Amino acid sequence: MEFQPISGVWTDLLQPCSLSDLQRLEPLSSLPTRMNLAEPYPYYGIAFGEPLHRCVLSSRDLVIFGRDLGGYYAADADNGAVCYLHMDDGEAQILLANTSLEAFFACHNRFMEYVKLRAAREMDADEASEILDHLLRELDPAAMKDEESFWPMRIYELSEDFFPLDASRLALHQRLYD
């Protein structure tokens, strides 16, 4: 995870966390294994793994285990729920992604499967989005209840061709941060 997509605003909020620290957090004990099975996606800077960080937001103890061009993927140390951290109007925001680590990685890998089908032009945007909506609702119904939560937003981005299917957006972000 060499590309840092988030501005220095996060620097004061993040504290280092190690894999051994996760062993003391029962709900997150499977995180190292699950991160290794997660599909990275270079065109949106999606990567999982070290360096890990801890962060307290809205009284929640979060372990950040991944990132993309817009934010961080974090797991709640108390219950294992996964959320997406991003900045909105200069304020750190939390979006529900999934109710568990297992559901998050299942949804993530399924989403990546359909993104790759779109990138290969094997499926149109509407078809991919419709199938994903159905599949993700089966995997974690609570994660799909609110249209403003993480997965419904990602499915919308894919349906409207806002989700990058090539390296152009990544190149733009890299030029902006250089």
C-alpha cells in the first residue's frame, strides 16, 4: 500500500497498529487472513494490509486495514462491523459497509468480480449493478438498507460508469498528490 490517497488531515487521527495487536481484539482475529484473500484493485487504489492504524471516531475504536482513493476501510474493534472512513467538507465521516468482516470481504470480492467483467466489456453497467444489488442484499441485508451507505453508493458509481475501469483516475490522483 504505497500510494497515500488521503490528505494529511487524517494524520492526527491515526495511531499505528500491528498484526499482533489484532490478536488481542477477538472480533478482529480473522482480519489478517481475510485481508490476504481480498481482491486488490489498482485502478481505484484499493489495497488491504499493513500498515494498519487505529482511530477513534464517534466514540468507536476502529482498526484501519485498507484504503482506496477516497478513504479508508476500518473494522470496529468491539463488534467487527466494517465501515468506510472518508472526508466530507473537511470532517471525517463514517459510512456503514458491512455488519461483519466475513460479509465485507464476501461483498468486496463479489463487487470486484463484476467490476472486472465491466472493464472487460463482458457486461453492461445496468446488468452488473442489478446483479450486484441482488447478491449483496443476500450477503448482508443490513448493509444495503440505506441508499447512502457504502455498497449502494458503490453500486451506483458502477451503474453510472463513475467507478474507474482503467488507470486514468489513478493517474490523475497520483499527479495531484505529486
